[in-house]
Amino acid sequence: MEPGLNQVGAENACRRVCLGSDVGYRSRLFAALRGGFFVTPIASQTAPSADATEALVRIERLVKYFPVKEGFLRKADLYIHAVDGVDLEIRRSETLGLVGESGCGKSTLGRLVLRLEKPTSGRILFEGRDINTLGSTEMKRLRRRMQIIFQDPYSSLNPRRTVYSTLAEPLIIHGIGSRSERRARVLALAEEVGLRPEHLDRYPHEFSGGQRQRIGIARALALNPGLIIADEPVSALDVSIRSQVINLLEDLQERHGLTYLFISHDLSVVEHISDRVAVMYLGKIVELGDRYQIFAEPLHPYTEALLSAVPAPDPELTLDRVILEGDVPSPIDPPSGCRFHPRCRLRIPTCFEIEPPLNDVGNGHSAACHVRAPVEEIQALPETLHI
Amino acid sequence: MAALYSDFWARLFKNKLAVAGLAVVVALFFVAVFAHSFAPYPPDLIDTSQVLEAPSKQHFLGTDILGRDVLSRMIHGAGVSLSVGFVAVGISTFIAVILGALAGYYGGVVERIVMRFVDIMLCFPSFFLILAVIAFIGPSIYNIMIVIGVTSWMGVTRLVRAEFLSLKERDFVQAAIAQGASDLRVIFIHCLPNAMAPVLVAATLGVAHAVLVESSLSFLGIGVQPPDPSWGNMLTEGKDNIEIAWWLSVFPGLAILITVMGYNLLGEGIRDTLDPRLRR
């Protein structure tokens, strides 16, 4: 079949769903897609000013390289630059969205914050204390304050343990409560995320993806943490379940004053849930701002390209799309100068040579771009850290 | 076992060869445990009037050169074979699980040391290693159990390490670490129960191997010492009279064959049942 015909067929199918007679399915699909969040008009609410809010987590010059190949006695000479000099702060009770393409280092950044990985260099301060210098007892105490929700609800639960033992485990690890107090706590957790008491004696394989994700959320809540790293928590879920889980996360945030680092590649979800958004490209933050700044006034050409790639549930709407050329460059040998320059439509000669710093253009909106957020005087930054 | 394997037995019973293997294993177990009730004569009852009798109604499998009943001796020998098999496999599985778990979970230097040690052990032809060690420390049934155990853990160690390598990256293990679980807790509660399926298969096949090694050692005269009966030393005694008394060699030989086959069929049946790619 000619490629052209194929495309016409797909468009027709799309038209039938979107404009045709199947009204029931359409409204359900759109409700789910929108969930109140796709084309929400953004009120020009400004985030609380940077000085007033305290940083719960401060990430300073964070670097994580993974060795590619290591021999028996030979040290690796190639490294994947997963996270390459990130400065970021997560403020108390905010939702910080972290977006970027697959493989840009989002998840690694989240795992570093939880000390599931050791950084190559740089610091992570949780309430002012560098988590990588803490001893094991102090670290164990700190682990009660930060938890994680995973993307894949099928691998995030131990298949050999009942829901009850999964939820009670964090309490046992930290020696919290007596047997009956733990039972009461687990029941309360289950109720909070919408599980019924009879679910507790079942094994994970007896649940659907959405229910499993609720179990994962309940487990993360068990220790009353302040910070939750949500690593693509809804990406693996059906669109209709997605909004339920998002709403649950928002309710819980309101009730417990939680701080979220919300990692996702789904921009419409991030737009809905985030207070501030950080855009990551090849191990670096390229743009950071509040939700309005990122979604309505993006500066970095990469952010623009990401935004225009969001599918709109309306076939009549023709967007002026910014199409990215080329593939994501290899994180083993990232491009010189600005990492985005090989795919950038705005590139100028400087971009090939000098790496742009993340420059604040006002109101807490910053971008790393020579064209859109130029720095007055550029001095060459060290390109890579040598280890 | 978890409900994940609730249909384990149902699926195992569909495999006819595995059922045959299981039947042999269960039957041998009962014979070994109740040897005194099954055996028609005491195993060391010498009757010089009944020397080298062919199989008959009094002696179903004939008698040996001292007039002892072959069937009774074989029934008592079953216990020797099985206990050597189980204890040796118990020792090797224990070593393998501990070393494999440490290597797979901690990686780095620990892994390199353990895996190089595995490679070194695999360089020795294990049967000759066992022969040499037994010759040095002296033959006894306990020495055989220990020596077979400490020379047959390498394969399972590799298996356990491979399972742990993939398990430690799984999200539920990472979640346990993020909650502050100790290494012991992560290894024994989260990783090990999920790594047991291939270990169970390897252990079943390992019993067959251990039974065979014990028989070989006893046949060579450095295993179970006469007058204690074992299938291996019965073969040795039988080989001198094989032209005139075939039953002395054939029946112990058959017993070894059937036992080893039974364990192999059962082990392969369990493997096929647990292998998700073969699920229908």
C-alpha cells in the first residue's frame, strides 16, 4: 500500500471517532484525555517567590556517569553522561515536574535524590544535609522522609508477598507500632488510596494495573514521607485510569502537604499537576520555570519542540509544529557547546563552541540558550568533568 | 508457595514423564524409610546353603556369593543412595545460594572473587577431585556426602547470581531499599524467594548426579564400605561372578538407572512447568 493511502485511512478513522457518530466513546475518551488537564486555560497565577519558599531538596552540580564497559582489571574509558551538572531545588509542598525524552537522565536524577545511586560528583542536600555523607543509621532515618512511586506497576510489587505484607513492610523495617497498630495503619492506608480490606490478603497478580499503582502509592505513603519521587507514575496506565490516579496524587498532596518530584514525558499530565517545570535534555536542565512560563512562554527551542509534539484531541486543529530533526545524540559523547545545537533551528556559531549556562531571565524563569536567554559576558565553561 | 504457583501441581500432572519421575521418587522414598518392613530378610543374613541362587520364590532377585538376599540388600541400599543424594545436594545448594546471592547482589570485588573461584573449581575434573580427596580423608558415607556437596555447587552458584543480577534492578527491590530495608532483608525476603524456581530444578537434577557419583565411588571400592550394602558396592561384588550369576549385577544396575532417570524426568518436568515461555 502506498504510504499516502495509509495516512488517509488513519485520518478518516480519527475523524470518525472525533467528529462522527460514536458519541459515547468520544466523550469518554475526551473526558479521560482532558481529565481537566489537557487544554486547561492557565490562570496567570504566579508561583510563590523564590525567596519566600524554603528548598526541601537542593541539588548542586550533580553529575552521574555510568561506565559503559569495564574489564577485569581495566578501568572503563567510556561513560554514559546520564546526569551532567544539574542544579535544581525542590521547594516544600510544591510539585516540580521533570520532563524530557527517554534516556535524558530524568529517572537517574530521581534515583540519585533517593540515594539509590551514588553520584559521580556534586551534592544533594535534603533540608540542608548532604545525603551522601550520612551514615547508615542516619540514612535509614532519612529514608522515612522520602519515598518513590514507580512507573511499571507490574514490577514494582514483590509477586511473592500479599498486599498486606507489602504495605506493612516499611512499618516493620522502621519498628513502628505493635502488630495491631500496624494492622490499623495498613487498613487506613488501603482506605486512603481506595483499596478494600479484602484486597489486603491477595497477591499482586490478582490486581489490575491501576489497582497495583494504588498499592504502590499506599506503600510510598506508609512512612508519612515529606518528599515523593513519582517516576512516570501514570505512563504505564490506561488513559481512563490515568486521571483517577492523578487526582488521587493531588488529593494526597493536599491532605499530607507532600512535595512531589514528578518525572514524566507526558506534557499534558505535567501541565496539569506541576507548580514548576524543569525541562531536561541529555543530562542537563535546559529550561526551568513555573508552569505558565514553560507552557505559555517557552524560551528554549527544545521546550518549544516538546510542546508542539503534544497530540491535540482535535483533528481540525492544525498546529504550527516545530519538528525536531535528527535523533537524540549519544549520551556517551554529547555534542560540543550547547548539547541541543545539532537539532536546533535557531543555532548560531556560538552554540557550537560554548555551552550556555542556565540563565535567569526574571521571575524565576531560566533557560540555557544563547539566542533566547543570552548572557552578557560569556566565559567558557568547563565542558566536561574529568574523573 | 505463593498463589502465583497455585496451578503448579495441575500443570505438572499433565506432563506424563514428570509424573513417572515423581512416582519413582516417591516410591523410593517410602522403600528407603520403611526398609525394615519391606525387606524379606535382614540385609546381612549369611546363609551358606543358599549361595548364588538364581531368582526364585524364596529369593525374588536371587542371592549373592555369601547367600545374602539381593532384594533385601538393594532395599537397604536405597536409603544409602538417597541420603547421600539429599545431603550432598543440601550442602551444595546451601553454598551455591549464599555465594551466588552475595556475588549477584553486591557485584564488584565480591562478585569477581566468587566467580573466579567458580571458574577455578570448574577447571578440576570433579570426579577425580572427589577420588583424590576421598583417598586422602578415607572412605565413609559422611565423607562422601560432604565431598560431593562441596564439589558440585558451581553451576547453581552461577544460576543464583544471574537471577540476583536481574532481581536487584527490579522496582520492588529498589522500593525496599528506598524504604531502608537492610541488605539481609532485601536478599532473603525480596530476592531469594523469587530466585528459587531454577534452584529447585537444579537441586532435583543434582540428586540424580549425586546418586550416580556415590554409586561410582562405591563401585570403585572407596564409597560405602562392605558389609553395608549400597548399589555401587553390590555391582562390584557381582562383577566377579557375572558369567554365572547375572542377577547380582543387573538388578542393582537397574535400580541406579531407574533412580537417576526418575530424578532427571522430575527435574525436567518441574523446569518445563515453571518456565513461563512454555505456559499454555
